[in-house]
Amino acid sequence: MRALTRRGMLGLGAGAAAAAGLSGCGTLTGGSSGSSSGGGSGSGHSGDQPKVTARRIGDGSTSYTGKQPHQPEQPQPLEAGQTPPQFVIFSWDGAAEVGNGLFPRFLDLAAQHGAHMTFFLSGSYLLPESKKRLYNPPNNRRGASDIGYLNDAHLKATLANVRRAWLDGHEIGTHFNGHFCGEGHGSVKWWTPKQWHSEIVQAKAFVKEWRTNTGWSDLPALPFDYDKELVGGRTPCLLGQDNLLPTARKLGWRYDASSPGGRQVWPVKRMGLWDLPLQQIPFPGRSFEVLSMDYNMMANQSLKTTKAPAYNYPGWRTQSAQAYISGFQRAYETNRAPFFIGNHFEHWNGGIYMDSVEEAFKHIAREKEKGADVRMVSFRQFVDWIDVQKPEVLAQLRTLGVGQKPAGGWKGFLKDTKGTKGAASSSAGAA
């Protein structure tokens, strides 16, 4: 198998994280041609079937199967003096299963702990390489892709895992298609709003028409309407957000997770969408903070080398796991800002980052299971919750800086807010 590489990493331009020097995505190896209210997670049940007769959409690649299973209860506004929940969102860029077993590994982990996540599917991963010329990427030659295409076995495995993910209650977002990074003319950094629209239309088409493009008639449809499911994404290498947002807003998206170098504070909207960035978190033993993504852990530890000497692995595994755990603890014990974590299904440096994110996941899940109001949810589920909060409550929460506790405790800090049911923002419930 040939490696599928993602080119063009960028440096963080903010504060101490600039010393970390990196953000965005890395290298995908292995693919080639060949409960409490308001956003809590329910338990996952792998492979459950919707209790509604499926209605075919288009060529039958996707189908409407009713309300998504295993969703949280209807979110409610915070009441006066109530402590906010601690939201934690794990997300995955690309979301391909390339024979390394990582996609089902983390679906199993989520099901064991009643957690939900977001999978940012690269649409071109559902396009066979023999049909690659159907993809016309902006400012690049037809059929080009910096992450290549999956072989038939991996494409089928990806379909199976995406289907299972949705049935388990997870969100399917988008990582777009060809993953063009860097400073060159073809990079997503330079794409116009019109070009982003073309990229999104194509990404959706590859998901909605995989049956036509592959010729496979013996596989089950994806059990969702992608036009309604798709409400957010993350750009390649965290580039191009400014020109993406006007297009995403016109398409009815509700959030974007592309901003690099965010801080652990309560989010704001940009151009009408919730801006939900990866965040700078403590990096144990270092004087700077690191972006909350596996690639950035790897790049700081081994200077982008994905196969460094194995004697480094135990220490690096511990350091990266503790970075995630430290980020969680800092938010949970202070301002309760939502914690956003990004990952890739990769075996960089012996797979230590998959081990460290699993360790952090289990640590956070244990806190939830011990009774802490910790909610391991998808981006969409978090947006459902924040959209029903009163604007004055959110404004008050945003006054808390990184690692800042509310003066006088939460009961006093939010004492003047009145969590009246139904006080939703205008975007609540948007598709």
C-alpha cells in the first residue's frame, strides 16, 4: 500500500502556542487504490436499526430513516445559579477506515461509555480512484488529491463504519475532499467563497452518490439524509475559514471547527456560525501550550517524524495523554468552557497518540460515570445545547478567562439569570 500524505502544515500565530509551531493535520497511512438534560449522551448500541421504514434518497446511497437513534434529551436553558455542564467533544478528521481498525476501536470505546463524537468525513474517501476525474478541485487539476483515494476494501469498510457511527448517535460532518494545504495556488487557504461552495457540493455528492460511482448494489444505504445531517466541518490544516464562513452560512450550517489556536473560553459566533476552534492546552514539561490535536502532539515531540525511535514512545504517550487530561481538568475546575479535541485514525510513532487519546477519553468518562456533570457529545449536540441558552447567560460565561473560576462560585455568578424554558436563540433547531 502507498502512503496518503497530507502536505502543508502551518504554524500557530498566537501566543505561546506559536512556539509549538504547528496546527492542522498530518499524514494518513494505509489507504490506497486496492442522564441529565441538555446535551448529555445516551448509551451507544452498535448496529441498532432505526425503527422506521427507510425512504430511499436519490440513487439509494443514502436514505431517510427517521430521527437519529441515541440522542440526548431535549436541551434546556441553565437555571439561575446552576453550574454549567462540562462539555467534551472528540472529533476525527478524514474518518476513513483503512484496515488499521481504529475507526471501530473508537466506536466501541464510545459505546462502552455512552459517549458521542463527530466524524469529519472526507467526501472523496467515498469516491473510487477509477472515478477520480469526477472530482474537480478548485485551483488544482481534475482528480487531484493530496490524500489520494481508498481501495475498494477500505471504501467498503469506511461506509460500514460511517453507517454504524450514525446509528450509534454520532455526527457525520465534513473534512471536504482533496486536503490541499500550504501556501501554493491550489491551497484551500486561497479559495474564494464560490470555490468553497463547489468543494462542498462535491463533498456532499460523493457521499450521496457512492452507489452510482462504485456500482455496488449489495451494500446497505447510509441511514441519513446528508443534506440535513451536514451542519458543520473542519477545513484541511485549519486553513481558509474566512472565505468558507459566508458560504457555510448560506448553506445553513450551524458551526465551524476550523479556527486554529483557540483558547479554553466560551465560544462566540462568527458570521452567524458558532466558531468552535481547537484549543491551546497545557503541555506537561514544556513552557508553551499545544493545540488539542494528535498531530500537534506528534509534531512537537518528534518534529513531524512519524516513525521516531521507539524508546521515546512511553514518555511521549504519557505527555500527550496528560496534555488532554490537563486541558479537561483546567476547564472542569474553573470556567467550564467546552473542551474540543481533534484526532486522526493514525499509527504515528507506534500508535502512541491513539493510546493517549483513549487514556484521556477513559479518564474523562470515569469522571462522568462517578457523577460529574460531564457530557461527551458531538459538535452538533453541543450546538443544540448552546443555542437554547439565554444570550445574557452566555455573555456572562464569556467574561471568564482561561482557567478562571467564577467569583463567589457558580451559584452567585449566574444568580441573576433566569433559565426560562423556551428561551432559544434564533438558530436553535436549525437543520
